[in-house]
Amino acid sequence: MQQKLRQYKINVSHPAFEEEKYREYVLNERVEEDGSLIYCLDVESVICIDHICKIVPVRMYWNHLGQYKHFLLEEGIILEKGKGEPFSDEDYLMLHSILEDQNSPYRNVTYSQITKEKVLGEGELDAISGATAVMLSSENTIEGAAWTCFTLWHWANGNVVQKIRKVSGAYWSEKELLEFAMSEDYQVINYVIEVLMRRKNYSPRVIESVVASTLSNQLYCMKMTISYLESAPDSLYEKYMMQLYIQSNSNFRIRLLQSIQAHIDLFRTFQPLITRISELIDYQEIDLILEIFGDVNTHSEAISEEVFSLLNHENNLIQRRAYWFLSKRKLTVNKQSELEDFYSINKDWL
Amino acid sequence: MKRREFFKKGSISAVAATVVPINANASSSSNHGDLGKRKSDKWQQLATGKMGIPVRKKELNFDVAVLGGGMAGICAAISAARNGSKTVLVQDRPVLGGNASSEVRVHVHGVTHLKNGIPERETGIIEEVLLHNRFNNPQESYPVWDHVIYDFVTREPNLTLMLNTQALEAKMQGDKIKSARCWQMTTETEYTIFADVFVDCSGDGLLAATSGALYRTGREGKAEYNEKYAPDEPDGWQMGATILLSSKDMGRPMPFEAPSFTLKYEAEEAHKRRKLKHFSEGIWWVEVGSEGDIIAEFEENRHKLMGYAYGLWDYMKNSGKFPETENYALDWVCSLPGRRESRRFIGDYIMSEGDMLGYKHFKDTVAYGGWSLDEHNPGGIENLSEPPSYFHEHFNKVYEIPFRSLYSANVPNLLFAGRNISQTHIALSSSRVMATCSTMGMAVGTAAALCVKKNVLPRELSNDYIEELQEQLLRDDAFIPNRPAVDTNNLAKNVADIFASSTGSGDVKLLTDGVSRDFEGEIHHWKSDGLPAQIQMEWEDPVDVSKVEIKCDTNVNKNIMMLKSSPSNDTFTNTVPIELLKSISLDLRIEGEWRSINSIKKNKTRLIKFHFDSMKTTAIRLKIKETYGAKDAKLFELRCYS
């Protein structure tokens, strides 16, 4: 049996609201038998300004991540399609699958496309209320019920999602959040990071856990993790950014380097960047690292030594980049001579 | 014999111009009467004590002469001037804009929406004009719009504007137009305008007609072009002109007494589609068509239209059926009816219904459309029981307009754009909307300049240089459907590497694929993930660069023209598009060092140009800082030239 925990008044927007941007609703928070949180909201099946369509109350449910779970109708209440035809069982199943699909075409369909104010004559707008002329394939909609699908999809996946995440985030203990962070689901990891940022929680064990989770979910979690670390104390930012850099793959190292460049004053050492540079193959990454070295303006011989090896890189663009970087540095006599030789051979394309 | 039958010749009704000349005993090839000579002028000048005869004759020389300053003519003149031709734009009204001006106030429609409800908006010069209006006329005033256009035209180098001037007659040399005889009424001056190429965008096409250019009027029969929406037999019907009016809520009862010229509106006979819901913005179906000489009948029809417009208003105010109008009063009534149809000149190709509905692909496509086949009923408001427009069919996608429909078949240095192009009546019912006409205007203006540059005539341009014309149009941000740009001079196509600081969607490599908008479900953009963002391009060997040109996003799936109702929703905006790039800078890398070339802080166009003294470089870098509201920047194209 569900135990009612709490109610929250929330201000929610919906693309079908015409007169006001937000309306107030009551969000109910309940604990399921397995301890998970569930949220529910009573909404209208359609938001109808000209009172042509039949409106029924629908109760919608989400989990603590704001992911839609299912909807319920009160006993005796049914949904209808155009011309009063009731939903069939297949229609209800179809509606549920549309609402579950975060990438449904309804994401990009707009309210006026649904209500279809069409320009008929030269300057005359002729509203066709209730009719829907949106072109969606039969796999993505229910014929005659596009308005209902649109309204409920934006309830399921719209503004209320962030409200739920904010409310639910206050509920968990740190221990529970760290357990969540071990999930393989990137959406759960990002949720945890979001909560930790809101709480400004940067304890070492928490950060370690976030970094570990991110490294196994780089594609979807890196951006959120960088934001989290950028809001952390400087010393922690420095330490963990370099740690991430060493362990990340190429696509994400560029993101990390961009953050490092923007916070360059926080770094006391760039050793991890120096030691790896000769192994890199991506021009953009090398270009970014050399920009960082240039910004730092250090005369480190170690840097020069590593960059010199790039003069033999298979990628000419990288060779050229390395040349111009070295041409502005103080080099040993031998290295200077070596650089000048390189120039004489390659000056036409440098 | 009825006048329309006089023009019918066999199954193909092409008519050589036999226009009744302005003076009774003249032909189109001789100087019949001299408007500028003032031999009998007895001018006593009190200021100087002299008697004198004013000089009222002038000759002017240009490369390209554009007659008609509506939206098509404006785009033609601007594009000709920008492509290097010394150009004149001759307009017979005190304001520019034609039907779009404050004098008529028709909305600048184009592909305002396809069948799916989504616009496929025109770019190029017409977009520039509309953006200029969004920046400089946020109050959406029509009289101010006139001056926005005036500013747009008069600021253009290489372009001379002549208002209150009408081209009356073509003077010929062989079969080519040598000059246009024009009358500027405000200065009582006769101008003879010489040019290499003439572009008639005047709608009625008087210059073209007097040059002997073939044209036709009326409706083709079904059989001629196999048009399902054409009448069974050809006839003389032409869509009519309209008088618009607007009213406003005065906050108190405003009684109305109809003036003497009012014609009663017979509401009981009216078709149910004659809607009056948006009365405050004007009723577009107050229209009088003609099956005869619609030009000769213009003044008579104008008077009738005034009567019908006021008759309709009288009906709404005084019938008792529209209590909501009680506090409304007229605040503007058009005095110059907005015309829809008269002459259609004959080119090397006559575009027809089948070309549009069949979405025919032409090798010489230079413009496009997508407004519905919006054929108004014959007779207009004098045929009340019929729907005001048949709206025969909407288009699923855009259709193409070929260059061969935009030049005369028999006057070799004459081009045209707008409602007078080479097409059937049914085709006109769609292509006549002004943004579509503007795409034609940009095409013919560019073509005219190319003709001058290459010393060729339009047909030769069509036969031998059509790709060059298309490439120039694409570079200038015209959209040509199904025709990607393949400009071999574009150095950006030969880069060794291109990358961006972030990518939210699309791919930075698509910026050189030759398509400058997402189209028919295919993406052709790069979008950043947040701002600021950077794009960098690297060449294997150093290149000389003097031009970097970018096409950014303005959301072509949203209309930006001024509408009286000023809507703001997913398909219309009444502000500067938030997607438009505001702040961007360009660096070049020279000998390993980045050098700042230029920075634009308040960009106002989709096509952004950096032109500078040529420099040898191995890389360029664009730093995109800000848009007009969107959180990400989206680009469609990047070009570099030496």
C-alpha cells in the first residue's frame, strides 16, 4: 500500500498555456513498497481554449528522476478521439509508449501546429479549432487524438520533470546518493551530480565516486562532471581535472582542456599534459595544449623537449604547429639550430 | 468582336504588343510627342528678372535599369548593383514596396507555410530587408516601413533611385531595348534612361509591352498545359485588385454613415468562406477582377472597390449583426488598389501548374515558391456566391522556378520578375506572392549584372553560364532547392582540418557541403553547445585569403515579415530572430601568430562577410560570442576566397 509522504505546490509551464506562463499544481510524493519514490500530478487530458474537445482528468506518475512511469484514469473515465470515438485498448498502449518516448516527434510539434491557425488568404488567418493537420506517421501518434498526445506528452516530459528532480533531490542521504552513483545508467549519475551541486557537496569520497562513475560513462556524464568540478574548491578542481584528463579518452580530453584553459591560474603544474603530448594524434587537442603552454608562458625545457618530438609527427599540421610554438621559445643552441634546419627544409608550407 | 478574342491566336495565345500608344499617331519605335520640351513655357522668374524655359529633358546612362520598385524590383536592383552593375531603380510611386508599401499593405507572403504548417522562408535580399525592418521598426508602423525600405535602397552603392517616375515607353534598336522613356511627374521631367539590360518588375509591365515583348492575359484552357484547375476553355478572366482597410477600437461608440460612393454589400448572396472575423485588419476579398482590359478598367474598378470596401464596412457597422464593431472606426483605407494580375510576358519557358504540383526539377532553377494555388474567383466581390479563392491545392514541399521563365523570348535584353513572368494563370495564382517574387527579382538582378560583365544577353547566359548564375545566387544566400553550391573558388572546401570548440548538434564539417539550410529532413548545420564558441580551419599549405563569408541561422522555419496582427508563435516572430548571430570575430594565423582581423559586435544579417586586404595564412578562427537570444549558435556555411 502506498504511503503518502508529502505534497508540494509547484508552478509549472506547458506549451499549451496561452494566457499565463505558469500555473500552480500540487505534486504528490509517495514511497513505494520497495522504498523508491514516486510522484504524481493530476492534469487535464487536453488544454482546450475554445471548449470543443472533451477534457478528462488524468493522473500521471514519475519516478524520482522525473522519468514518466504511467498514467491512470478514474474509474468510468475514458479518453476519446475525434468525433467522440473512445480509445481502444491498443490506443491506450500506444499512448503510453508515446509518453515514454523522450524523443517522440511530439517534442518538436508545437501548439499552434496542433490547433492549426492556417493562413488561407492574403493576410487572413483562419483557425481550424480541434482539427489537427500535423503530419505524423502512424507509429508516432494516435489518429484523431494528436491533441491529447501532445498535451500529455508535454506533461510527461516537460517542465514538471525538473520540478520533480529538485524536490526528490532533497530526500536522499549522501550514502544513498553514492549508491546511486554506482549505477550504469548515465541518467542516474547525472541526477546524483545535479543533487550534489545543489547541495554544494564536495567531500573527497563524494568527488572520487563521481569521477569514477564519469570515467565509465564519459559520453553522457563528462559535461555535468566538469560543471560540478568547476564549482568545487580550487584545489579539488585542480587535482581531479588532471586525474580525469589522464584517464579520459580523446573526445573528452578536449572538453577538459577547455575548462583547464579557462581556469589556468588554478594550476600549479601541467605535468600530465607535458608527458602525454608526444603520444597524441588529434590536432585540435595538441593545438589546445600548446595554447595552454603559451598562456602559461613557462620556459620549461621539459615542454620544449616534448614538443620537439612533434616535428616528426606524421600529421603536417601538427608539425607546423609545433614549429611555430618552438620558434617563440628560448632554446638551447643545439635545439635552435635543429629548428632552423627544419625551417629551411619546410618553409614553403609553414 | 470581344476584346479578349482579339488576342486569341490558335491554340497558343501569345500576343505581340499592339498597345494603343500614348499619343494617337505614334508607334512604339518612334518618338511620338515630347513630354520634356517646354517651347511655349512663359516663365517669368522674379528672383532673377529673367524669362526662361526650364530644362525638363535629361538622359541617364546605366548598365542595368530596373523598372518597378516593389519587392521584386528592389531585390533585382540591389542584386544588380551589388554584383557590379551601375543600376537605376525606377518607381512610379512616392514610396517603394509596391503592394507591400503603406499605400496598399499586403503582407509579404512567400512560402509562409507548406501543407505541414511549416514555413520554408526565403533568404537573400528579401530576408535582409525584413530583418532591417525588425531592427529599425519594432513598432511595426507601415509608414515607417516605407522608409526602412527607402533606407535599404538608398544606402546601396552603385544604385540610383528615381521615385515618382514611370517608364512609359521602350525605345528600340533592332529588337533590343535601347532606352526607356520615363516621366517624373514631380519634376515635370522626361528622362531617357539608357541601359544594356532592362528588368521590368512593374507588374503591369508597360515598358516590356511597348518593346514588343510577347505577352498574354486571361486564363489558359485545361488542354493547353494539361492543368486540372484551369477552366475547360480559355477565357479573359484576370484576378482583380483589392482595397484593404483597417479599423481600430476607439473605446467608445463610433457611429458610421456611409459615403455617397458606397455600394451595398449583399450579404445574403455571399459564400460562407467570405469571412469577416479579422475585419480590423482588412478584408482581402474586396476585389474586382476583369475579363477584359484590366489595365484600362483600373480607374473604374478603383472607384467600385472604394464603394465595395465602404459597403462592407457599412454592413458590419449598421446591419446589427456585428455588435463587436460598435466601438470600431476606420483608421486607414487604401487608395491605391493592390493589383494581382494583368500581363504575363512570354519567356523561353512558360511555367505551369504541372511544374509546380509535380515539383519539377529544372537545371536552370534560380528561384522557388510554395504558396498554395490561390486562384481567386473570376469577378471577385462581383461574384459573391463563389468562394473568394478556390485554394485549389497546398504544396507538400517547395517548387522550383526556372530562369527561362524570367526573360523575354523575343526582346533579347529584357528580363522580368514578379507577377508578370512567363507562366500560366494557374501558376501565377501561387507564385504572385511577394517573397516568391523577390526570389525572382534577386535572380534577374544578378543575371543582369552577369550579362553586363560577360557582354552576353539573358538567353546566352541561360545556355552557357547558368551554373555561374546559380553559384553567385547561392553565394549571396539565395536558396535554390535541390542545388548544392559547388563553388570551386571556395577555399574552405580544401581545408585539411576543421573543428569546433563544442558541438550541440550537426557537424562542423557540414559547413562546406554546399547547402545553407536544413532541408527536407536533412541537416546541414553545426550548432554549438553553449556560447562562446569557436571554429577553426586549417590548410595544409598557406593560402591567400581576403574574404570570409558565413551563413548563420535566422530560423527559416519561422516567418519574419510584418503582419498586422503581429503574431509571435512557433511559425511567426515579431522581433529580431533570437537565432541571429550578434557578435562574432575573425582571426587569421600568420606565421604562427593569431591576428585579429575584424570584429562585428552588432551583426544584422544572415550572410556575414569579412572582407579585408589579402593575407597569406594557414588557418582562420571564428570566435562566436553572442546571438540575439538563443543560447547556442548555429551556422550553415563557411566560405573563404582569395
